[in-house]
Amino acid sequence: MAGERKPPDRSALSTDPAGSMPSHTRRGGPRRRELELDDYVSGVRDGDRAVLGRAISLIESNRPEHQELAQEMLRELLPSTGRSIRLGLTGVPGAGKSTFVEVLGTRLTAEDRRVAVLAVDPSSGVSGGSILGDKTRMARLGSDPKAFIRPSPSGGTLGGVARKTRESMLVCEAAGYDVVVVETVGVGQSETQVAEMTDVFCALLLAGAGDELQGIKRGLLELVDVIAVNKADGPDVDRVAKAARQIETALHIFRGGDEVPVLTCSALRDDRVDEVWKTILGLHDHRRDAGELETRRRTQDVRWMWSLVDEQIQSRMRRDDTVRDVANAMEDAVREGSVPAVEAAVRVVEAFTRKD
């Protein structure tokens, strides 16, 4: 356990909750106490939100010494994970995801549940930080002591899911949060990314302006567990109901007898959001009781392992001087059309494997 051994000297590091900058380099304000491995582990397990924010910053950092400490922290915390409901939420921009999450989150905290929201924002091309600032847009939930909101920049990751979202989710579980919501940007391949790390995948859709097409996109329909068509209020009630029927038809075509609930709601008016949650919870509990949830999570873990293998191999190759020289030469050759891309890739990999 964390208290049974003295951490190595390299663990005497700290990070800023808003990013991955070590505290001793922050400009302005007093220098905060540096955290060691045991501080991170005990603070997270105690549900200290300040330490939780710093732990996620440590995970998100690209510095090698931070990554090493983060992996040690995750190993210590792993036995305390796995008891949360992992909910993925995606949808087109403007579908009202943040409003939906805030309404749902406040309902859950009122039931004495603890809710963590990992809201993955688009990244600024200038600073690399979050643009939308979900913590600001969910002010009511953000001030709830039973809730924790972490807006993280996607960092250009395909699909808008931050590279470290999965590890951050595990830390939130270790901190005792009953429900962890991963809210994605809702672009690109985010459907696949969020489905690969959550128990139930919910898509929030809109009616009108061609958005029904988002509902019948095959990639989404193959992965989604629950669909909620939002903004069923005012003059749009009938249009939302029509869109829901169209989506049900598309689901029947693509998935046959595999029933997927299609609901309508108005997050703005807090209307039928509870029905969406009951549907999500019912599906989660059914999978848990049938043993499907454990199988789903183990399969996700294996796929995640291989994605990390790919990432680490690429990282090592890019840091290797010899491989980098070959790669640069192959890039020029491919650009000139003198070497096929497939052959160039083989040469780069061979330059890496020869060193081993």
C-alpha cells in the first residue's frame, strides 16, 4: 500500500491543476507544497478535490518524470477503481450536452451520489488549453461539493477525447465518485473513442437543420446504447418526436432485433431527463447482473493496452536519432514519388528494430 514504502526522490513533484506546469515554475502567487506519491494516493482516496485536480494534471503532463510518477500513482490506486458507473456522452456541437450533464448531475447529487465530469474541450491552437470551458458553463454543478468537473483540452487527439481521459477516469473512481461522465467534443471519431472506455454510451441529438443525419450515421448506430433527442420543448416538440421515429427506423435497419432506446427530452426545462437516466441505469445494471459489464471492461482494457503499445513505440521511434534520420529521408522520398509509402514505412520500422 502507499504508506508502506518511501517513494523515490523523483516523486517529490507537483503540478498545477490547470495544466502540467510544475508548481515551482508557476508565475505569481506563493509556491505550493510539492506532493509526493503518498500525498497523491492518500489525497485521492480521501476525495480531496484539490489533490484530485493535481493528480489529473500529473497524468496529463508530457514530462517523462511526471509520466513515471503518474504510472506509480495509478498502480497504487487501481485496487480502488472499477466501482463507478462509466457514462459516455457524445453529440453534435450545440446539442446541449453541457446543459444535459448539469441537469443530470444535480439530480444525481441530490440523490447523494457523487458525480465526476471529464469534459473534453477543443484545444486552442495558440495556448493548447481548453476553449469552451465546461466548468464555467456548468456553474451550478461546479459549485456542488458532491461534484467534480474537469475540462481538459483534447490536444488535437482524433475524435476529441483527451489522450489521458481513461487514466483520469480511473483516478476519479478511486476518489469515490459513483458516476463518471465523459463528455466529448462530438466530432470526428469520438463515438468510437468514448464507447471504448465507458459502460453505457449515450448520444444526444438534435432535430432539424439536417441533424437527423447524425442520428442515422452508421458508425454511431453501431456503437450507441441509448439515444436522447434533446430540445423537445416549445414549437419543436413535434419535430423532435418525428426525428426520434426516424432514428428508430434507422436503428431497426442497421441493428435488427438489437433494441436501442430512443427517447426525447428537454435539458433546458429539465423535462424527461430522469427518464433518460433511468434507461441508462437500467442498461448498466442489466449488464452488470448478466456478467456482461465485466467482460466489456476487460475487452476495453486489452484494446487500450494495444493503443498504448502503439503510442509508446511511435514515441520511442521519434526520439531515436537514427530512426529520425531515416524517417526524414523517407518522407522526402515519398514526397518526391521515388519510394512508395508502404516501402518507406517498412524501412523506418527496420531502422528501429535493427537497434534492438
